[in-house]
Amino acid sequence: MADKPSIVLVHGFWGGAAHWSNVIVELHRRGFGRLHAVENPLTSLADDAERTRRMVRQIDGPVLLVGHSYGGAVITEAGDLPNVAGLVYVAAFAPDAGESPGQISQEMPPAAFDNIAPDSDGYLWIRQDRFRESFCQDLSADEALVMAVTQKAPLGSTFGDTVTAPAWRKKPSWYQVSTQDRMIHPDNERRMAQRMDPRAIVELDASHASLASRPGQVVDLIEKAAGELPG
């Protein structure tokens, strides 16, 4: 519909744009016709933010940026573009200036922190045999297996990349907390959400992969945000 903003979905570590598949289908069903999903390289925050900015610059009219996991750091860094009207965080990092996802995780380590391991090239992986219990314990075994085998590993150095000027300090924001998250500590999510003073905080009884396991409720929040955008 003409009055709905464009939605740009930004994935996190260990996944790609296809992690949003259930959300995309539900958004389309609810009449969101201008949908985009960034495929970020996960090589540095600067690279990923620039890839996201390039997509946003191609879009006419207001954009609602939606970030999952590390994608929250990306939208925090890339959300300064003038046509970005709002930010939605889905079980996501929302660093302040000078903070990195790695620093935030070390301050309050998540339950599955020890299931992440580097390879000889400096990329970080979630152990395949621990992927479901770490990332998506509320998905079926088959769904978790596909995610585990197709996971997209980030360069380890990306964890240490810091945000410069957080967009959530200037743009309206909304946040979804996953109370059973084992990749970002739920209390870390609550802390990041509360300090940004969002328009809404929604808590879901979900894993880190709430975008896959609770797409309807995630889309409820996106739809709420779209309806409350300024202008």
C-alpha cells in the first residue's frame, strides 16, 4: 500500500537475508509491498553499514530499518541516512558510541558463548552440533540443521568494531527482547532497549531466532512501528 514505508531487513552473524523468510512472507501478507533484505558480507561493521546504506540510498521515500542480532549494530551505524524514518531491533545489539558487540557480550556473557569457535582463517562459527541449542532451540530439528549447515560466519575482528554515532539517539526506535536468548543475554537486551527509550519494548518467550520462530509477533512490532513513524 502507498502509505506503508519500505522495509529493509538486516541480518546478523551466522545467517543471511534468508533468515528473514518467515517475516518476509508475513509482511507481504499484511500488505507491505516494498520489502528489501540486505546480504551483508560480515567482514567489518564499516563494510556492513556501507552495504546497508547503499541499499537504502536506492529507495525513494521513508525506510524502516529492521535489524536482527548483529544487524542491530549495523542499523545503529547506518541509520543516519535522511530517509531512514525509524529503527526496529529484533533480539539485537544496539551499541552506544564507542561500544562493540564483543564488549557488550563480555560484560554479560550469553549462555552459548562457549559454543562459538574460530577457524584457522579468523572466522567465527557456532559448532554445528550445538547450533540448535545455542541459536534456535524453539525451531524444529530440521530447520535448525539447515541453519547450522548454511551458517555464514563473521570475521572475528567484527566483534570488536565500535559504533561511531548511534542512530537510535536521533531516530524513533522499537525493540523486541527474546527472553530465552542464548546468543545475547536477555538482560543485555533489556539494558540496551531501556537506555534507548524506545516507543515500545516487546518481550517474547523465544530463542535468539525469534524472527524465524515467532514471525507473526515480530511482524506485529514492525507493523506497529510502521504505523507510528513520524510524518
